Amino acid sequence: MDLPTIAITEEMLEPLVQGVIANVSVVLPVGLALMAVFLGIRIIPGLVSRFMRL
């Protein structure tokens, strides 16, 4: 039993690539901002307690 073959062309992949690029340009800044917030929540209490002890 032979399965049909499909030739994938560059034109077929272009919308997929454009969609990935568009989503990365939105998700990356949001992800970096969330990481910065979580890092700040982790570090700031330690700094405050350190300065309170001085």
C-alpha cells in the first residue's frame, strides 16, 4: 500500500514562520517582565532585611 507523498514548499511554510515570529515578539517581553518581577520579589526582602540589621 503506497501512501501519497506531499511536497512541502517554502510558500507553504511562510505563514507558519511568520506566525511564530509574531508570537515570539509578543511573548518574549512579557516573559522577561515576569521573570524580572519574580526575581525582584525574591531579592528585595533579603536586601531590606540586610539594611534593617545595619
